[in-house]
Amino acid sequence: MQIFGTTKLLGVIGDPVKHSFSPLMHNAAIAELGTDYVYLAFPISANNLKTALDGFRAIDLKGFSITIPHKQSIMAHLEAIAPEAQMVGAVNTVWQTETGWQGTNTDVAGFIAPLKALDKDWSTVSPVILGNGGAARAVVVGCHQLGCPQIHVIGRNPEKLTTFAKSWQGTPLEQKLQTHLWGDLNRLIPTTKFLVNSTPVGMHPNIDASPVSAELMKLLSSDSIAYDLIYTPSPTQFLQLAQNQGATIFDGLEMLVQQGAIALEKWLAQPVPVATMRQALLEHLAQKTKA
Ligand code: NAP
């Protein structure tokens, strides 16, 4: 990739942001397209968010990704927010318009992308989602978009679970969503065909951990789908246990790739080489695992 006087800027903001895979993935695609852009990581602290946005406008930065801790606080600075980002309550992608910044949440489309490829009827599938953090919100909206009739969310903290449930009031999810404590899992697993892990349990380096025990996983029916948002290791212990039951499994890599590809398409206003983005990530993760 060459940088010229004309090169346009994209980036990711977060604090910290130095571990982000986004520069690697986006610059691989930009290089393949031969388009005059570069994507950089910008460490921005919470109290510098407004200053950073003013600066981005001044230097004509075309768009950016948002990671922790700005996914919610950025919303107050945007001129327009896409409905699915409003529902999730978080924005991960922003682009510049004549009148100001606009934002959306591409995690939702990223999450459902590999599921849509199954061409499955979701109207009889009621997922069980483990965890009620930020990623679970995108999973809930994704399951709603797929057409799932009921959505069960499992959390370990009753207060956080109540806040989570209340946050959907006044949305179409209010009627569909049921929250449960982990003790309900043995009752719920046999009833579901779609089990999603949106907790960090089992993520590298804790690769022997699983949010669902081997014993409980035996309750999962063989025609189920298990989806882990974690992408290292692949497969996680959770996915291995589900696969032992005969379930179809998905790890979080495709979600990561697709949410990035959707954002890059928005900024560049052209199709992007998704396979190149996926390959760049896979090679980097393989190197990291070896190190
Ligand atoms: P988060 O906001 O911190 O939420 C984590 C959730 O997991 C919380 O509900 C937390 O419960 C629960 N949890 C944590 N440790 C637990 C444990 N030992 N037992 C039971 N529950 C536990 O994190 P997040 O942003 O939602 O991310 C969650 C996972 O998804 C991470 O592994 C992240 O890497 C992955 N992710 C992947 C993608 C992708 O593109 N593939 C995108 C986003 C996130 P409390 O609130 O009670 O602590």
C-alpha cells in the first residue's frame, strides 16, 4: 500500500485500541482494491471524544469504527443513527455526511451473515443466549431480524439482567425477550435448537473453560446450531462439546469479518474483498497462537 498526498483516512477509535484487528483486516482489503485510503487505530480517551470528532471533521476523515468504551457515548454526537443501532443501544460504525456524522451497528448483520447462508426457517427457532453484555444486545437484535419467535437470555447478575430486560421496553423485543438466571439452563437447553455463547468464557488463554458443562451440553439436541462469538481458540470448548452432540457449529470469526466488511463497503461505496479480509485475520490469528 502506498500513501500519497491524496490518501483518505479511515480508522478505529477506542481506549485501548492497540490490540484491534481492524487495521489489519481493512488495510488488506484496501491494498487489494488499490483504492487511495488508509485505516489507522486512534487511541481516544473518553474525555477527548468530542475533540477527536471535531478533529476528524477538520482533517476530513471519511469514517471510523468504534470500540470500547465509546460505542454508547458516541451516539450523543451523531446526526443520525440507524434503527438497528438504536435498538442495540450502541454504534460501531460512523461515516461522514454533508450535515454531520451518521452511525450504525454492523455487529447485527455480521452476526446473522453466516446464519442467513443456511437458508433456514427461523420462525420456529427460539434461541438461548448466554450472557447479557454488549455483544448479547447485537445477538438479540440479530435473532429478532431472523424472525425468531422468542428469545431467551441467560445472565448471572439479577440486577444487570433486570436492567437488560427493561432496556427493550417499547421495542418489538419487549414481547419476545425472556431473561433467566443460569440455573434455568438445564430446563432451557433441551427446548432450544440454537445456543449462543456471548460470554468471554472459553476465550484464549482459558481454552479449557466452557460456559456450558459437558453434562449440560448432553441435553442439546443433535439438530441444533451452536454459535460462539469467541474466535480464539477455534473451536472453543463450548463448540467442541456441542459438536460432540452432532450440532452445527459457528465461531465468531465470520461475525468479525462480516461486520468489518459491511462497514468498509459503506465507507468506500463499493464491494470489498471479504475473502482477503478473512484470510488476513486467519493468518494473523495463526501467528499469534504460535507465538
Ligand atoms: P461484555 O459486555 O463484558 O459482556 C460479557 C457478558 O458475559 C456479561 O453478561 C457477563 O456477565 C458475562 N460473563 C462474563 N464472565 C462470565 C462468567 N464467568 N460466567 C457467566 N457469565 C459471564 O462483553 P461483550 O462485548 O458482550 O463480549 C462478549 C464476548 O463476545 C467476548 O468474548 C468478545 O470477544 C466476543 N465478541 C465477539 C465479536 C465478534 O465479532 N466475533 C463481537 C463482539 C464481542 P456480567 O455482566 O455479570 O459480568
